[in-house]
Amino acid sequence: MSADTIHVRLNGKPREIQPGHTVHSLLESLDLRAGMVVVELNLEILGRDSYAECQVQEGDTIELVHFVGGG
Amino acid sequence: MTQNATATESAHGLDGPLEIGGIEFMSRLIVGTGKYADNEVMMEAIRASGTEMVTVAVRRVDLDRSKEEAILHHLDPDEFFLLANTAGCYSAEDAIRYARLARAAGFNEFVKLEVIGDETTLLPDVHATLEAAKTLSDEGFKVMAYTNDDLITALRLEDAGCVAVMPLASPIGSGLGVVNPYFIREIKRRLEVPVIVDAGVGTASDACVTMEQGVDGVLMNTALAAADDPVRMSHAMRHAIVAGRLAFLAGRMPSREIAVPSSPTTGMLD
């Protein structure tokens, strides 16, 4: 493991990201608006008011979901 | 709102509103947002249907951005009541997870609970549906449960706290219409919560026949999205739902396999 990245699982795929990300900054780096997605971190749903404080850690499993067309 | 035929009918005192979980709807048609060729046609079709409630699915964001798939880029949640579904779930646990994610989006407490038991027929797993319905109702969700046309399951779902029970007319996406009108009528007769027929309607006559069974509403998606002209079909469905509803309320004449003249048989010339 190199020191300048951390490894997470993001929407089912392994991904290397910069250390020091909060959920808020991660969404920004992915060009996603916080109001349009729901975040599940290690199987727990995160409230939107905690995105700014919640640090992304090595080994985290993150799911970013939203509404799509369906019946 | 002139687009909404049901609202027009209601204004003339011919039908009342549909109340689900404490919310009143003037339209008895609920539509899905899946499988449309493009979003402009989808929005035009949704508006033509006169619906006030639309279903949406919960899925992972496509981080590769091959296309803009977020439905809320097209659908204004202030214009339509969003009913998130748990489509694609095969266990109570998964359906509960999807419902919680949907609620966290912050629109409402309603969920269209769907737990599939078989990939070929897409028939519901009624045991898992019941289990999820209990858990979600206890958590304060307003559960509208997709189920088969079995009376006992429908009664159990009502007991579990569902705000609406949604038996299928026929399998999802089949367009076969109501295959078992007797059971649909029996479910409607026995339940107190609204009965919405969900899945299987293929064309306007199917929607009309379904409403003539006395149910409170119909939910459809493929019948509109897969029509050659979805917008025109949505207009047809809007009329069909109103027609079937009013025919039910009006009470049909007895059917008999014998002709009865409509004009007087007396007073004929010699």
C-alpha cells in the first residue's frame, strides 16, 4: 500500500483515492451534488449533515445511490 | 387542471379522491418511469396520463457517467409525488435496505415494496414481502405492497400495516390484462386499505376492465413506455381509468344471454 493513496470500495469497485477526504469532498471530487445522492458507508446510511465531518478511511465500502427510472 | 380528467370528473361530483396513507390524489392512475426511449417523451407521457404519483427505482450512481440517468434531472418532485420502489430485490433484507436508502433521499415515507421470488415470472415472494412489510411499517414507512392476487396474502399485508395493497393483474411487463378478475374483486371486497392493481395492464381496455372490478387505482409502466406512441397511449389510459371507475360506480346492467327490446313492443301499426 502506497502512503499517498487509500483503498476503498466505491459502488462495487475498488478505487484508490487521496487520503484526507471527507464524504463531502469525495462527492465534490466526483462532481456529484450532495442533494442528489444518498450515501451508504459500511452499510450505514449517512445523514447529509454529517458529510462534511465524516472522514473516508482505508478499507471503507461506500455506496452512492440515486433515483432512476423504474416501475 | 384541465389535463386531469379525473379531477374534472371529481369536480362534477361523480367520483371522490383516492386517499393513500393520509394523502389525497385526484387521479387513480400511478405510472412508472422505466423503459422510456427518451426522457422528453417520458415527461410528456406522464403529464398526458394525468397522474400525480410516479414510481422511481433506487440504483447506484454510474460513476463512469456514460449517460445522465438521474431521474430528478427530468422529473420535478414538486410536480409529482415520488413513490420509490424496491424493484429488483429478491429478499426482505435487500428490500428493507433499498427502502431505507430511498427514504434518506428526503422526499417522503412512502415505498412501493416489491420482493421478487422468481426471475422468470417476476412473481412476488409473498413470505419475504410480508416480513419486509412488517419491519418497514414498524419503522414508520407507508408501505404500498406489490403482491399476487391471493386474498390471504392481501389480508396479511393489511394486518402488517400496509397503507395500500397492490395485487398484480398479470405478470410484470406481460400486458396480459386481468387474468383473475374474481380474486381482484374479492381482495377489494375484503380489504379496508386501498387496493391498487399493479402490473399486467397492456392497453386501455385492460385498464378499464381493471377499474370496473371496483379497485381504487391502477399502477402501470410498460403499457405506456412500450407503446408505439407513449403519449397517445397515456391519454387513452387516463380516459380508460376514468371510464372504468365511473362505470363501476354507476353499476352495470345485468348481463343475460337473451335479447330484450329497447323500444316499446306495444303501439305498433297494424
